[in-house]
Amino acid sequence: MKALFVLLLAQLCSASLVPEREKDPEYWRRQAQETLRNALQLQRLNQNVAKNLILFLGDGMGVSTVTAARILKGQLQHGQGEESLLEMDKFPFVALAKTYNTNAQVPDSAGTATAYLCGVKANEGTLGVSAGVTRDRCNTTKGQEVTSILRWAKEAGKAVGIVTTTRVTHATPSAAYAHSANRDWYSDGEMPPDALEGGCKDIARQLVENIPEIEVILGGGRKYMYPKNVSDVEYPHEEKHRGTRLDGRNLVQAWREAKPHGKVAEYVWHRRGLLALNLSRVDFLLGESLHARVHQLGAVPQQDPCPVLGCWGSCSGQLSSQGCFCLQGMVVPGKAKQALHEAVELDRAIGLASRLTSTQDTLSVVTADHSHVFTFGGYTPRGNPIFGLAPMQSDVDRKPFTSILYGNGPGYKIVAGERENVSAVDFAHANYQAQSAVPLRQETHGGEDVAVFARGPMAHLLHGVHEQNYIPHAMAYAACIGSNRGHCSASARPATPLLLPFLGLLLLLC
């Protein structure tokens, strides 16, 4: 009887939350007809050559995360949330990508990064190499290296950039430039002796040596660039932040020295340094914070650009008249509040990029490498706070539960032999770990398909259900780079040159 009463109460509350306009069936009919008109316009396909390519990658941003982030965005703007639109929701073409690795049903970020950046599926834990490479075995790497769309763009004369909220040597961005039998070989200090003796290079070294002409690199993980025990510039007294390199090299210095004579290469490690630069005179930029920096949780700022990710600045006319390729990444942690706020932050970056570019010459793609075992449910009423409780209690243990839950992870807690009572904890706290079904120290990835949103020239090539490695091939075809040039002709009209404010790339290390 009590459960029935709670359900009836929830239904009554839900009815009171329905906006008046939505009670009129004509509202929904008009909305559907407008959507139909917009859909019919897509018959006029945009088949321009893409001068610019922007790939937004939400690490772990599965479909459930996208939906929950949409609701959060609307609620941050004082709406109910469900009716809100993310910037990626406005992209006209949507596909699904199958994320499995060649040897894994549920993938890892290295194998998936190799797929969506290099166009080749690979084994879990390996970067920028074919499935002929076995994880941890350096001697299987030679001759199995595969190149990325970033290199294809660079070889076509485009400016290229990588911006991430994680380490620049993390698996997600590093497949753009590195070839490694182990995603964890950040510096030679993390490599086993046999790999070093076998001639394999660490990922940080490859960042500096493999494609030295990358115009913009912004992210974290600077300790892998410095000799072992060298103090960190920001935290000089903390041992865990000291350099890790065994070869004694200063890779920041090596990065500078690799630049052509007369070119200006700037290295910064905090926002003040970025803002102090005369950007009109900068040819190459390397910015590394200590670790991932995400924005403070709360209302999305409207004026302060920090810390919106800014990769498209590398497309500036000051750098290249041939266009650009930009990879932007973000990391979704196992804490729901942080994950969703960062997804909203990525959405801000997508919106800003959309305002600064034209769909006539810029192909923008938003996707994820994989999902997480993240879900939300519980028959919540319209407008229920996305981090709130379901309107019902469990009919088994008679305790409340949050709408957001995980399939596994550190949120599994037993108190006095029973499931923890969430009403006794601060479940709205940024560090709260939602309850999970299976106890693990770290939550796992999910194995389902992820969404691919596309807008701009040849965006219609991303449709239906694809293997994940198809993504860079479709993007390369749109831009006439890499091996996809048979359809391109010298008479093809180039897109209008794009001039973007270099300030765009200032916004990561805030």
C-alpha cells in the first residue's frame, strides 16, 4: 500500500510539472512538422571540400551520459532539463560506432583511439599500431605502426592541434602521434628494461619527435617531460610530481630545438603564461599543466572563457591558409557529478567552435571512444534533479536510491550488512560515488555502441551503424587528405579561408 501511495504521489507531482503548452496536442504536431521540414532540407547534401576538421572526443561519453548531460545543462539554465538541447544535438547527422577492440568485447581507450584516429582497429592497450602487436611486447611493434588523421592533415599542409583535459600522453590523444605496445609507457621511467633495450620509445618522446610540426599541444602530464627527480615548477616540494625520465632529457627543451629556424615556439604551464603571450607572433605552442584541469562545478559561466577547450585556434590564418585538423578531448571520471559537468563543459566548447566556424568549410564530428556502465532511471518525474533521488524506495530493502547508478565500481557499499542508506550521505556532493551493483576499486568501461554526431561537408557519410575505424576515413574523404583523394580535382573550389581568433586555444589550462 505504501509503495502504491508513493507511486500515485509521484504521478500527481509529475502531472503538475507538465508545461501548459505541452498539454496541447498541436504543440507536438507543430514541433514534428518543423522537424520534418528541417529533415527534408538535408536532401541538399553539403559536398564541399572540408577545409577544416574538428574532432571532439568525449572519453567515456556514452549515450546515457549524453542524455543526462542534456538534462543537467537545462537545469543549470533553470529549466526542467529534458527539453534542453546540447550543441551536439543540433548536428544534422548521427551514427553509431561499434567500439570493440580486436581482442576485447569491452574496449579500452588505446585500442579505440587507434580506431577513430588511425582508421585501424587494434588490440586493447596498444597505441597507433595494428592488431599484429601484442601488449607489452616491444619486439612486435616494428613494421606494425599505423598513421593517424593528424599526420594525414599535416602532410596535406594543414595546421594541426591537440587539446585535452587529461595528460597529452594519455591513450585518448596519444594515438594521434605515437606507436606503442603499451599505453602506459608515458616516459622511459615507466618502461621495462626489455622494451628500452628493444629500442621502443616512450610516448612523451614520441610527442616531441614523431610529428614535431604540431602547432598546438595543450594538456597535462608535464612530469613525463623532465628528468627523474627534477622538481615541478608549480609544486616543487611534492615528490610525486617530480620528473620521471631516466634518460636525463628535458623534452620541453628538445621540443623547442626541433622547430625550424626563425619560428617562435612558446611553452607555458599556466593560464597567466598563456594570456601573456603575443599570439600573433606564436608559431608553435606547447602548454602542459600538472594534471587534468576541469572547471569548478556550479552554474556555467557566461562571460569567462576559462576553461572551455580551445583547439580551433590552431586553424588561425596566422598559422595556415590551408585549413586545420583539431582533436579535442575530455575525460569522464567515475564520479557522476564531475562527469556530467565536464560533458556540459565540452558542449560549451562545441558551441563556441560552431559560432567561430562555417558549416560550408568545416566538418565537425563529436563522438566518444567508449561508454561507461553509467545509467539513470527509477521513474523520476519531469524536472527531477539529475543528481537527485528516485521518487520511490526499493521494494526489497525499503531504502531510497539515487536516479544515477553504476553497474560496477567503488560505489558499492554495505553498511551493517545492508545497502547503504543514501539519505544519510551527501549524494549531491561533487565527489559522491553513486551506488554500484558490483564492488570494484575502479569502474569499468561499457561495451555498447557510442553516438557519432556530424555537421559540415560530407557529414552525411556518417550515418547508420559503423565500425569505429570508419570515422577518420570519412573525415579524410571530406577533406581530400590521406588516401581518399580520387574524387578530388584541381578544379574543386576551395572553401572560403577561415580566420579564427588564436585566443581559442588559450582556454584549456585554466
